[in-house]
Amino acid sequence: MIDDTLRTQNADGGWPYRIGKSWTEPSAYALLALSAAPSEARVKKTLDKGLAWLRDTQLSTGGWAAQAGMEKPVWVTALVSLLGPARLGGSAYGRSITWTVNQYSEMRGWKDELALKIHGAPGMDASTHGGWSWVPGTAGW
């Protein structure tokens, strides 16, 4: 598995889902796996290049988009944050945590209330039950 992870890293430092452009989600998973791998020079080199890609693609908001070049930060920010401050760097990590905790989203409107009733959650007060959404400004899970 380690050899496959090392081999599939893109030239920019990130990882694709299978082939093609780098995406944040597979890059985060690859880096989490490599972080647990035995310490070898080839692993460290790949890990450092991947972490640099993540730091370079972090948005000014503190979040990460699904792919470099996209402007909207999404849920994958929480996944990247699992790498911790020692790997991401204190500033990048702190900004990612701040972004994540500020994404609290509540259900809104009669359509959402109806959906809650249909799906077996009658009487649930949507104003007190929120969560984190896949995309900011949408309903939480």
C-alpha cells in the first residue's frame, strides 16, 4: 500500500482519485496513511511534498476546496485538519479549525421541517439541531 501511495502522487504534490488532477480528499487520506508509515527517506520526501501542496492550496478563509483552483471551501477541511498542527503547521491548522467550527448550519424553512417529519423526526426543533454541511450554507447532517 505504501508503494502505491508513493507511486500515485502527482507532480504538484497532491493525489488524484485514480488518475488526473490532484484533489484534496485523496491527498488528505494519502498523507494520513503516510504519516503512520515507517520513517524512510522516500516516505518523508513524498510526505513533505504533499504537505506543501496542502499548505499552498489552503484558501484565505482557512478552509480547503475539493480541488485546487476551486474557490469554495468544503467539508474536506475537517479531514485535512486530522493531520494536526505538527504536520500542517500551527497557522494552517488553526485557521482550518476556525473555519470548520464556524460552519455550523441549521435547517431552514418549511421544506426542511417537512423533510424532517417525512424521515421520522417529528417534533424536532430545527433551530436547536444543526451540524456541519458538505457545502457551507446548506443543511447540516
